[in-house]
Amino acid sequence: MNNPHPRVIVFKSKRVVLPEGTRPATVVLEGEKIREILPFEADIGSSDIRIIDYGDLALMAGVVDTHVHINEPGRTEWEGFSTATLAAAKGGITTLVDMPLNCDPVTTTVAALQSKLKACSSLLHVDCGFYGGVIPGNTAELEPLIDAGVLGFKSFLIHSGIHEFPHVAEEDIRRAIPILKKGGVPYLMHAELETSPSPPPLGVRSGGGSEARRYSTYLASRPRRWENDAVELMARLAGETNAHLHVVHLSSSDALGTLQSVRKNGVPVSVETCHHYLTYCSEEIPDGHTEYKCAPPIRERENREKLWQALKDGVIDFAVSDHSPCTPALKEKSTGDFMKAWGGIAGLQFSLSVFYTGALARGLDLAQVSHALSAAPAKFVGLQNKGSIAPGKDADFTVFDTLAKFRVEPSMIAHRHDVSPYIGMELTGMVKATWLRGTLVFGEGAGNKPAGLPILR
């Protein structure tokens, strides 16, 4: 039975991160929504209303991560809804969007989506939306998937790492675009094109040896031109069709010129990068440390700084985790073989702190951080109730101590496996509490009962 009188909670903070900037404010919650924003000094005038004063702690919109591989059902030994969403809650993330792989079955049919919805029932600690997949031969499934509520579609232009999610060719993309455009959903692309002879695809075994332990060997195997050529293809198709195409996990700064040029002309191409590309550089990755392996690869230091500048300039729209874990055995921890190891970074739980640490060093303020991690990704997938602190929005909040410093230890990790390049990293900025639609899901006094819901269009 619905409560006819939704509970009211009042948050106060001297640093509330609002769309127009950061200032002292009082935020009034009613039920699951934000009712109003008042001055910090506002007199609430009622003794039975719960008031929480967070003082100098920053009150931010919950982070929205639109690129996460949860892998359930089918590969739950890699990750799962319970562990991934608990890690998200601990990291101040209130909304995830799950990729159509590496689960089994992959989300390329309505039946597969329904199996995923069944699998996540009663396991979600935060809200979770879903993408569908475009693969050769599933064009007839795309409109039914849109009707079933997916938030967008993903394809690969290169081997995806699993055989049940084959990569597309240009003719497959052209068949899909009119359907996705009509449905009003974005088309996300893993933008690498094998335009020269290549090594075995991700996950395919190599001959091993000392060369395979060198990060430089793996970096050379996936050159920038693969990304650059793929981005040019996406820009051309978006210009021809006026459909919303999206480049996921951009790592090559060489492609920024193409993106900037076509976007100035109104071509609807959007782009994300990832926390690991903004944090690490190839010169500092030790040989044999396969926890750093991802595709596209982490590139050079100068490349990293150009990505940061593009994010500040608005050429890159937002940043995501691309949390893509696997078992320690698949990560080849024992051999350190980059050419055998599964390619994917695990680090969802520490995304906000990792990004904030880098942003602080480059002069970004809290409002810019919140835009890049919350408002922009929420807008990208059409989640109008998420991503910012404003009347009528979901009461999703991160309480963030910008002065706290901590070292990432394996014992902290809520992901299924404690394999991550962020282990041992000294970070600035710690999540103290996470609120999901007016319910405390992480922090002192939080219950353990999952409070998240599946999100369907």
C-alpha cells in the first residue's frame, strides 16, 4: 500500500553541487524525489522532519555510469548484479547501464533481455538500465528491443573477445541506423578497425614468451590508426544519416580533431573516455602487470593530457568506468602474458575518487566533475530524472569528502574479484554516503537490503 504522506528529509551542506555551481544550500526530499532547493539558512519549521547537516562535505548528484559489464547471467563468476551494484553504491554511483556482453546469452534478443531482468531481480543495490546489441543478422530484433525498454545499442567494429557477439561491418550498421534513429536511442560503437595485419583477438591464446609480458608489445598490437579510422567511419555515417552515433572509450587523442570538426558542423556524434585513460600512461605500466590491459589500450602520457583537455573543452562529453572484470585466471595473473590476458579494467567502486584525483590536479572544480560523471551521461541515455540536483529529480546523492585521502586496498573491494590497477593507488576524495531515491544505500546506518530498480525506457 502506498504511503499517502511521503516522508520528508532535509539535507544541508555548505557545498551543494548544483547545475549552476556549488554553493551552501538546503535540499528538501519528499519520498523519492527532490522537492525544492532552499537557502542554507532556511528555517524548516517542523520538529518531526529529519534534518541531516553534512557541513563542509560536498553533496553531489549520484554518479551515472553508462558503461559497465556486469556479465550476469552466464558469466557470473566474472562479476554479477549483486557485487557490481554494491561496489557502485560504495563508490557514490547511483545508476549503471549494463552492456549487452559479456553475459550469456548476450542481449541481442528480447528473450535475452528478459533473462537478464529475471537474473537481477532483488539483487540491485543501485538503479540499472540496459543496452541491446547490434550484431550481423539480428536486425529484426532491434525494434522489439527498443519497445522492451533498452536505453541504446552497442556494436563492435573488431572482434569483441567473445564469439557469440560478432563484430559488424558497415552494411550492418547502415541497416541498423534507421531503426535506432526512429526509436530515438543512441548507437554506441567500439571504434577500432583492423586496417593492418593484427595479432590474435582479445582472449585468443598466443605463443607467450618474454615479449608477451611487455606492455609495449601489447600497445603496438593495437595502434592509434585503428581507432582513428573507426572514428572517421562513425563521423561519416552520422553526417550522412543525422543519427546519434556514439564513440565509446576513446583512447586515441589523434581522433579528437575529426570529432571536433564534425561536431562544429552539427553532426550528432558523441564521445566518452574512461577513467583509466585519464589516469595511467603507457610509460608507467610495468611489464607483466596484466591488470592494466584493456582495449583500446592505455596510451602515452602526452595522449592522456590531450584527453583531459578535450574533456575540459567539451570535445569529449563524459567519462565512464568501462568496468570489464574477469576471473584472475583469465587475467593471466600468474604468467603476466599481455597477449593471452582478457582485456578489461576493473575499478567501478573507485571511479569518482579516481576521476576527482586527476581532475583536482588539472584545475577542474566540483561542478565540472559532476557534469562529466553525472549530468552528461544521464542526458546521453535520456534519463531525465537522474544526474543533477534539481526539483523533480530523483533524490540520488553522493556525500563526498574532498579532503580525505586513502590508499586502495584489496580488502575494500566489493567487486567479485580484487584484480584492479587501482590497488595501491593513493586517492583524494572519499565517498561517505550514497542515497538512492531518498534511501541511504551506503554509509553509517545504511541497510543491506538492495534498493535498486531496473530502468526501462
